[in-house]
Amino acid sequence: MDLKADLLLTNGIIVTVDNENNIIQNGDVAVKNGKIIKIGKNLDIKADKKESLCGSIIMPGLINSHTHAAMTLLRGFSDDLPLMEWLDEISPAERSLEAGDVYAGTFLACLEMLKAGTTCFADMYFFEDQAAQAAIDAGIKIIAGEGILNFQTPSALTPEHAFENTEFLFDKYKNHPLVKVCIAPHSTYLVDEKYLIRANEFSLKHNLPMMIHVSETASEVSQLIEKTGKTPVKYLNSLGLLNKNLLAVHCVVLDEEEIELFKKFDVKVSHNPESNMKLASGIAPVPEMLEKGICVALGTDGAASNNDLCLLSEMDTAAKLHKVNKLDPTVVSARQAVRMATIDSARALGIEGETGSLEIGKDADFLVLNHDLPGLNPMYSPESHIVYAASRREVRDVYVKGKKMVSNGIIVFSDTLSAIKNVNRIIDKFGKNFIKS
């Protein structure tokens, strides 16, 4: 019986991001039932739909390993402040948020990410059931994590309530094609020891990522040393919480011993360079972690501290930031940056078996960069162009599980203008108390 595909994309420059970093010139990708079934040159396969890429780049969909998607509602709200002062200004506005607000802010974020080539994101916020629904409605994958803190949040009266919300998410979405769940205690300085231990137990029981802010600033580290006598990493280690499921976000202030601990316990790291730069938190020791073989993923953080959700620009920033910091143009190569935003982000979130690279059997999550534009010509290295030349403007098409979500730069199934209007209505609702003159 002849193999037949639902979709056959032909004549593309395929950046596979597989283990060998294969790049296939004039290559084809065949998709059936949302999965890649064949990849290579001149595929002899029938398809219901066939489309030539005309020499454009096709690569894995980008995976945002850490964000707070609904904070699109607070984009530009409190700029040019250090982290702790920024948190103090943001918090009163956040406390007024309701479930529908989080849906609207997350939905807008989903559209923004899709248009910039992101096909999956890991979220830590409140009302995460609403965030998950927004992702479903937008057609993007989400790893949803209900924020757990010591005190009342907009969606949880107590930490116990936040755990109940997490268990609800896990039960509701355990078999959903677009939604997975992580557990998300905020940080070592805002979550008590007993809740950190409980979160880790939940993570290990269900084999889920545990996403937590770690050593984001020097003041955070000093604060925990004063309280416990240990840095955040060493504190987590003393509690037995360093393991392969831990996704440590930021990790700006690390010493050599802590990097070795990450390596020993296979801890994953989410690097958010633009947010760290904007908040002047510092520069994470990414070259040192990569040299040790630690899995370093890329994330944008929230739109309130970035202020966009574009992983293409995050790759560019990550590569250049570490070169100038080390005065070494060889660190964080274009290839490494591409892997950080794709397969390494997938590894960090435990989904590398289904996405993050273009390989047979994986979900058909990919983006097409329009080669027929001045900014991407001539082309000597596709990976170089992806990192140093491409922007969201070059994103032509985006597919999630084989479904075309962006076509010629336009969102296919969602009304972007309505999403923008919905968010602005929310701002009108609570903005009178917070908008600055």
C-alpha cells in the first residue's frame, strides 16, 4: 500500500536540529495526522496538499521555556526599575486580575508568539486553567504551571489552594494534545520549605517539570543567605530538590560549585537574557554551563519585563551578549542558540520525544522563514541567518501538529484585532488606578 501524506512541503532548506545538526538543501517534509512521516530529498510520496517552499528555511517551531503570558496586560507598565522595585509596582495591578483577564492577556500573547514562530511555551502565572484554554483556542502548545507562593494570589487563597489548582490542571489535561502541566513554585524566597518539598514530590510522582525562579539577582541570593545560610542553589540541594525534572529559571548568580551541582543532578536551566538585561539583573554564566554539558533553554520571561515574546530576537541577544561579555566571538554559537530555542527547550520541559527537532515520528511543529526577502540574502549558513538576521518579519508560515496557524504572516484562525480590543478593555477597567501620567 502506497504511503500517502496529508501535507507535503517541498524544496526547502531543512534545518533539522537533530543529533547531527543535519541541514537538507532542497528538502521535503511529509506530514500525516499531525506527525512527520518522512523527511529528505525528492520524496516519492502522494499528498492531499502539496506546497513548494521555494528555497525558504523550514525549522522546528520555537519553544519558549519560561514566560508569564498574561503579563501582556502589563507590557510597558513599569519600566526602567530593578527587579524588586519592579515587583513592588507590578503586584498591586496583578492583585486586581480576574480569570477572564488572564484569558485575554494569554490569548494575545499566544497570537504574538505564533506570529514570531513559537509553537509551544511554558507558562507560570495565575488562573492557569484560563491560560490553558487560551492556548487551546489559539492553537498553540502550552506547559501550564499555576504559580505557588506563600501568600494569597489572584487565583489561590492559600498555597494549599494553589496545589489544588495544579492537581486540577493535571487531571483535566493529562491527555490533551496541546496542554501539558508543570508545577511552579515561584522561588526559594517566596515559597516555604514545606511547599518546595511538596512541589518536588508532585513533580517526581507524575514526572513533570518543576519550574522555579533561581538566583535571578544578587540581592535575592544575599536575602536567602541571610535567612538560611545558603544560596538558592545550595538551599535546594540541601532539601534534596536538585534533579532532572527541575527547571531553574534565570540562574544569573551562580558559582562554580553550583554549576557542578547542576551538572551532577542534570538540572535544566531557562536562560532569559533580554529580561535579565532590562532589569539589570546580570548575565548568567551560560558559556560555562554549556561547556559542562548542562541543558540550557531559552525563554522570554513576561512581556512586562522584556517587553516582547519573540524568541528569534532572544536567540540573537543570547549569542551576542555572551560574546561581548567574554570578549570571545566563539561562545554561544549560532548553532547553540538555535538548539537552545528548540530541542534544548524541549529537553528542559520533558517533551523532546515529541517536538523540538524535525525528525520522523515527531509532531509537525515548524516554522518557515521567507527566504525571498532582502534581509536573508545571500545565504551561506541557514543557522547564522536564523540567529543573526531573521526577525518576526521573516516568519512566513507556522504549523502546530501539522495545522497551519500562520500563513504568509497572518494568523489563520483567530481575530487579532478583537484580541487587542479585549485587552485594551481590561486596561480601561483597572487602569485608572495604575496608569501613570
